[in-house]
Amino acid sequence: MGTIKDRYAIVGVGESERSRKSGTTPLHLALDAANAAIKDAGLKVTDIDGFMNYNEGDSCTSHQLATYLGVRPKYVKDIQGGGASTEMLIADAVALIEAGQLNTVLIYRSMNGSSGTRVGRGYDPDMLQGALAGGSFVIPYGSASPSQWFGMYATRHMHETGITKEHLGHVCLSFYEHAQRNPKAFLHGKPLTMENYLATPDISSPFNIHDSCLELDEGNAIIVTSAEKAKDCKSKPVYIMGMAARQCHPHAHYWNDIDQVASDYVAEELYENAGVTPDDIDVASIYDCFSWVVMRQLEAYGFAKRGEVGDFVAEGNLKIGGKLPTNTAGGMLSEGYTHGMNNTIEIVRQLRHDYEGTDRQVEECKIGICTGWAGPDIAGAMILRN
Amino acid sequence: MTQAKTAYQKPIPLKDLDNAPYWDAADQHQLALQKCDDCMAYSQPPGPTCAKCGSENVIWQQLGDDIKATVYSYVVSYRPFLPGFQDELPTIIALAQLDKVPEVKIMGNILNCEEKDLKIGMPIQMTWVDITEDRALPQWIPAMN
Ligand SMILES: [Zn+2]
């Protein structure tokens, strides 16, 4: 197999309304997002011959979406997956196009994440013990939320590297600042100060509500096709330079092995595939289910050395104007939450310079990184260019 | 006597084909760990085969009831995420690194511990709480010395 560098592109992105209570179904949200992405690309719906989505049992199926868009595609695929799935499904789409099976693929994530099924909440404890590998060794101790699972990693990592609560606050403040420039961000109009951040009690240490992603009703969609077909699209193509994914934990669970994360292993392969280094990256979307998860990935992807990530964020480097403008629409902490896809949409818009002439545009950005985190054990990431 | 069962609201560890020896030992106030008889790696939580080398040749090692450890990491939860924890907030959930087998870490609550006294590296001791007539849950308490 040859390299896929620069031979595939994201040509359309779109989203539904986002709210606490959509009053509608994930299918309706998916239809809105898909139609927006198709319009953005300037494609006809019948140009899409593959549909894929990831979900946690809380979405409509690809079959349903295609049906009610009025198309009969060649390929539909639904996976159970978390926050590395956008990048991993894009890789699947590229592979199927490369194999000559498909031409153009629409990938979506649609969920009533606030009014419907909430991720990591409200499950029957006995079901959880059975559903989670090794669940019997955590659920009886009250540990049932990603905040508690990732918090265990965070406490140890912060102890070893000198990251403080205030450092986590700088991640939140940076993203909240971006949300104030984005009228569609859920927390637009709700700025955050360090004083307020530090005065907010933890839900589960070391995380308070600001360290934790939003829970919202929303659908997102993106369209992937070949560089050749991208020329026929209305939008500016954003080319895929390289991708990588990895599962790292030696067990089918990560409860007791908290010193490594999959992002540590993805980074090297990613930069090699894309042919760039961290210094070449102009803009970033870093998966931000929790503030610390951003810190850990900044270390893994080589943006700051271990032990220096706290200073890196405190210096304002994640803000527009900093060394690595990150989650420039507000991220999942303050814009919206679709298991990472909203961050992918934002980096596409940055690299197309959609915000030209406004204070939201990262000026002259050419290369961006988009990272996914489905937990400490599974990561997927890609590097994009305009 | 079924009274104890109805009184205990928290999730009770589910035994399955692969983990039953761990929980059976716990019910007897003992610690047992799964170990690979080929590569000698411990598996915690246990599984159907050795997670390090894939060998089916896994055995159980009895470690007795005098289990000392140190706190490797922890979280303090101020909100109940599961039934039964609402009356005992905040909940300290810790990862304990065993003194005798440092490559093994076991999650549990630290009982009889003030949040202000909690820190990484603090010595703790395994204890067993009888949660129903026939089940016991391994837990941790601060070590006395
Ligand atoms: Zn082995």
C-alpha cells in the first residue's frame, strides 16, 4: 500500500442546533447535520455512497439516516465507540475509497446527550459490572464515571509532573475565552475567571464542573472523499496528511495501569505518516472531555515536555495568539459535545480560513492536528492541511 | 437472615467464570491473585488467559490476609455516581500498590480516613467488610504504623 498523504480530503462539515433539550430525535438531528454538511460541500445527497456513525446505543443508525435522506448507499456502518472514533472512521472511509468500494463517505455523531441517554450516567450497576471489562473491581467501590476513572490518572500524573489545579484552570479559561467569540457556543456569554474557577467545588477530584465537558443534544456530520473528487466540491478541501490510531493497555481494562495512555504511542506514528513535527502545527483540536486530558495529550503529542505542560498552558499558549491555538470554538468544555466531532469541524473551518477578518481566525494557519481519546486506552489522531 | 442483603444498597461484586477465585477468597477475608504459570505476570483484574502473553496456563496464588500497600493514586468523589454512596460522601477511591507485589495495584475505598490526611504514598492495610451474609468486600484502612 502506498501512502495516503494529501490524497484524501474533508470537503463538508455541518451541525444541527445544539441545546439542553432538543425536543426531537437523534435521527432528526442527524438529518439536519448531514444536510448542512452536504450543502457545505456543494454535493448532491446521491453523491454519498457510504454512511458511518459511532454511538453508545444513543443514536439513529446509518441505514435510517440514508433512508430518510432518500438515498440507497452501497455501505452503512455503525460502531460502538467513544471519542477517538471520528479519526478512526475517517481512516475506514479512506481505506474503502482507496479500495475502490466507495467514492464519498458521510460520517456523523448524533445524540440527545443531555435530554436522552447521558454518557456514563444512570446505568444499572449490575449491567455496568458485566458490560465493563473488570467492572466488578471498580463498580462496587463507587467508581462509575469517566471523571473518576480519568481522575485516578490525573491525580498521579499531577503528583509526578507538578501540574496544579490552577494549571487545569488555564485550560478551561483558554477554551471559555474562545467560546465568548463563538455565538453558537453553548457557554457563549458565560466567561470564566480564575477566581470563579478556583472557587468552584470539585464534583470528583481533581475535576469541578468547568473541568468537565458539556452534555448536550446535538448532531454533527463530516464528508470525506478523494482529493480528485474534492476538486468538484464547492468548499475548500482540507487534506489529510496522516493518521494513526492505537490501543495500548495490556488488559481489556485500564483501571490499574495508569502510567501510560494510547496517545503516547499514536504521536510518533502520526508525525511520521504526516511528515511533520509538532513545531509545524499551527492550530489544534485536542480531545477535551476533561481539562487534564488536554494536558496529558499536550505531553504525549510533544507540544510541551513532561513537567513543563503546566507552564505551557499558563503562558496562554492554547489561546488564539498563543503558540498552539487549541479548541478555538470553545471545545467540549464550552462549545458543544459530540464525542469529539465538533472539534474536528472547527479545525476544518480554521484551515479553510472560514473566519477570515474576524477575531476567531488563527491567521494564516496551514497545518492542524486533531486528536481523539476514547479513554486512556484508545487514541486516534490526524494531521490536516489546507 | 436476608436482612443484611436488603440493607446493603451498593453494588455487590459479580462473580463470573474468570474472577470467581478472587471473590471467593475475599469472602473468606483472603487475597488471591491470578498469575501466569508461563511468563509469571500477574493479572489484576483477572481474565480468561494471561493478558501479557496469551497463555491459558493461569494459576491462583494465595496471599493471605496481611496485605500491606501504599496509595498510588486516588480520587475524592463528592457526588454519588451509584446507589448506596449518597450517605457516605465524600467517597475516597484509591489505587493501592501492594508492598509484596508492587506490579499489582488494586482499587478500593479507604475507610476511616479524613480527606486532609490522604496523600500519595501513604501506607494502607487491606481489610474486609462483610456486606451480606455470605459476601465480603476488600477495602483499605490507613496502616497503624
Ligand atoms: Zn503470561
